[in-house]
Amino acid sequence: MSAITQCGQLPVMDRAVQRVLALTQDEQCELGLLVAALEADPALAVNLLRYANSAYAGRPIQAKTVRQAVVMIGRQATRQLCLEAVTFRFFESAPGNGRMSRGQMHVHAVAVARVAAAAAHMVGISPDLPHLAGLLHDCGKLVLPIAFGEEATDEIASLHPSGVARSKAEWDRFGIDHAYAGALLAEQSGLDDELVAGIAWHHGGKRGCVAPTPGIACLQLANIVVGMLAGEEPDAGLLAEILTKLDLTPDALDELAEAADANSPPAAGSGLGDRVSELERLASTDELTGLANRRHWMATVRHTIESGACGNVLLCDLDHFKQINDTHGHATGDLVLMEVSRVLERHGMAGRIGGDEFALWVAGDTGAEVAARIVTEVATAFGNHDQLGVGVSVGVAPQLDDLSEALEAADRALYEAKSAGRGRAHASELSSGLVA
């Protein structure tokens, strides 16, 4: 419980926040009262104006005052923006969280919250609980590093980044998972029982297969949808239970994915006006390397291919990277990833797909030649540090009209390169053959 105490009280119990939330809920309250409550927090007022005037809002007239902004975006959007703002404040100031990026944690929370609200609208229930539970669902990730140490929690996160598998691994290792730890934090903060339950069950409970209520099922479904958009595999059992609880078909996931992919309004927070653009960048950028993340790279390259451009897709995988981490530490491993990223971005549109795997779009028909240069440049990038043993294997796909097919071809070629001894490039049979 000491770890929970160190995290402090969750932000929605703040008196000023409660006043704004109450006023947005009361359709009869005077607009001036709501405006005054918002203006009492200057940073929140600034970011509300920024959102109202953003491309997301799509208004031809610019708001110059908080009053105009509230009228333009509506009370419900004002309510959600306020909650997202104070959640970011909490993530920024609370201890814990291991080595996880707080900005990325907030981006994920906002995405889950908005998809959860969309799911609630889809099934005809109030979006308030799913939205707020979505913002706070991962707050237990602040607790576990304090209670059990960063090394232990990061070890689990590296093996199981998210989902039911991570929850099960935490139960096995710690006797508690981040969902239940977050529920304890929410309970200590005085949140109502339904919200506490939503946080506790967002991964389906200890067995990973329970959707207790429609509101919680909306949160669980949103977490799965956002994870799938990031390239994660959903837990089939939990997903089936959720769809049954909500009386939805798998087709609903496509509609919710569109809600997640829509341009999101900027986040707001205490003194965070300059951080809004940073959060938007985090949504499309791998924080460690600065390359495009998986989702952004795939969207960009898919658009490029569909526009008729000629080029090759390359998949690059570092050789024996786990051994580098185990022998020299994760800090050295991070430096290796950053240096390899610098090599790749010189040759085309580069993205970090996950872990030590990268993808590259090379314009024209020079993919095989570029792959060979990458192998050489990575092998010589670390100068006198031969003890690191850094190498890369590369698979090259031919020119194809479909990104999924290109990735499959590149993955097969990558497997051939590794099977042939690693530290080399291999092109798909449909391309120009083996390159050394």
C-alpha cells in the first residue's frame, strides 16, 4: 500500500476539476459559470482555445475567448478535454511508471478513452464511465515499479508489452497485476465503485476472459482496438466475451478503428501548451529512435504504394540483439538501436516496427543494392567496439501493389538471410536474388 500512497490521489477528485465536470453535466447552468471555472485554470483555458481553433474542430471562424470556444466545441467535448488535461498532469507529476514514456502513456490513454466512448455510443449507453475509465485504466503501471522495482516490471513489459499476456505474467511474478493495482489506487482516491471495477477488469480479470458490464466491456474493447492498431494480437477469448456482452459483431471493430484513426484534438494540461505538438508527434513517432512508429510507417508506405510509386520494402532485424542487452545492458542496447536508425534513415522512409526490427521503403528498383550497403554500414558503424558484435539481416521484397504482400515477401527473405548465417541481405525470389 505504500506504493499506492506514493502515487498520490487520482486527479478527478480535485475540487476545481469536479466543479468543471459538474457544470458541464448541468445543461441548465449558466455559460458564464462554466467559463469562469475554466478560466480559473489559465493553462487549461489556453489549450481549450487551441483545440477549438484546430483543424480537428474544422471551424471557419477562430475563437478568441474561452466562452466562444465552449460554444464552438460543446459542453461534452469541453468535459472530455478537461479530463484528458488533468490526467496528463497526473501522469507527468506522479512517481513510478518505470522507464515508460509518460507522453506515450497519455497518448494511449486518450486513444482508449475516445474509442471507449465511441463504443458506448454504438451500444446506446452513457459514454462517461468508459471515457474516464479509459483515461485511468493503466494508472496501475505507476504503482508496480514503485512496489516491485523498475527492473522487474520492465522485464515483464519487454516480454509482454500489453494485453492479457502481460496481466497474467504480472500475476505470476508479483501476485497482482497493474489493473488490480490501479483499482486499489482508484479506490484510495475515492472514486466510485463502478469506475474502480472498470480499471480492475480492463484486461478481463485474473483469468483474462470476463466482461462484467456493458460499460466495462466498452473499455475492454477500446483497449483491444487501440492495441490492434499498434500491431498487437488480441486475446481471442476475451474479445469473444466482449462482443457477446455488447451484442456486436467483429465488423464493429472496423468502425471503432476509424474512430481511433480520426485526427485527435490536442491534449491540454497545466503549463502544457507547448507540449500539445509533442504529444501529436509521439502518436506517429518511435520515441527512442525518432523514426516513424509501426502504425505511421505502414500508413505512409501504404499510401505511397497505392499512389503508384515504384520501390522496395526492406525488413531489417538486428542479429543477436538480446545478447547485446544481456551482456552490455539495456542502455547500450538503446544506443545501438539509435545508431542503426541513423543508418537506415539515410536510405529511405524508415520505421521501427517493434523491438529490434525495422522497415524501410526504398524508392526505385535499388532495394537489393541498398540492403547490401545497410549490412556493411551497420557492421562498421561502431568503430573500435567490435566486442559489441552488432550486425543486421535484411529481407528485400520486390515491387508489389499491396503492402501486406510486400511485408510477407520481405519477411520470408529475412528468414532466408538469417538461415544463411545472419549479417547479410536476401532478396525475394521475385526480385533480384541473393545479395551479400
